[in-house]
Amino acid sequence: MTELIRVVGGAVLDSLATPSRLLAARRTAPPQFAGMWEFPGGKIEVGESAEQALHRELLEELGVRVRLGAELESESADGWPLNERAAMRVWFAELVGGEPCPLQDHDELRWVDLGNRHEVLDLPWIPADLPIVEALLAAVPAREHGGTGALIR
């Protein structure tokens, strides 16, 4: 049996305290995902924690430093299934340094309005990321109704 590939992703928001926008990234490769949108991130390297990997990946891919918030929980301890060999854990994050630029693996970045479900869901997301997007949209509105700390750990 092959060991599960562990991946991390960042749900980069304009604010952890009062989120209104999500940063989406459009893939350039592999060919079957080129032109589709995703959460930026990547594989955890040997010796890295998931959080360390996410900080490294966001710096490499987007040129940004972030503050991590809460993890977007999935039904599995391994994270959100991407395929039969890989799973991704996703954290809410907010920018603390740098201006997001598509440096690696992406050709476009876009801030989408979390208050407009159609704007978010109309992007052609990588199929494995779509359930994560839907869970994120379900988690964020709680903040609009006086919830506190839902996205901050």
C-alpha cells in the first residue's frame, strides 16, 4: 500500500476577524487542471509540519507571509480527499506581508466576494477543491451573525 500524499492549502482571506474576500489561484499545470481554480499550497516535505509547509508554499507560490487561523475541518483526520492517493488539510489565513503574485504554478490570482456565492462557485474549481469551497462558504457566514473567533485559532 502506498503512503498517502499529504498536501496543505491556504484559504487566504482579506481578514480572519471579518472575512469578506477569498484569494483564489488559477493553475497552469498539469494539463487536466490548467485554467482551473484552487487553494494555493502544496505537498508537505519530509521533516515539515503541515503549518510549516503551508507557510513555505504560500511564500514560494504567491510571495506572501500569512498568519494562520483555524483549520477548515474535514470528515477525515488526513484532510479533504483529493484523489485515492492524496488528501489536503486547509487553514484559514490572512496576509501579513507581501503582495500576492502568481509566482509558481499559477497564472492568475483573484479576490472573490464571499458574500456572493455565485461569484465564488461560478469559478471553475478543481473538482476536489469544490467540496472545500462549499464548506468554507458554510463556515464563514457564522461570522456575519455575531460569531466570534470561528476563523481564528
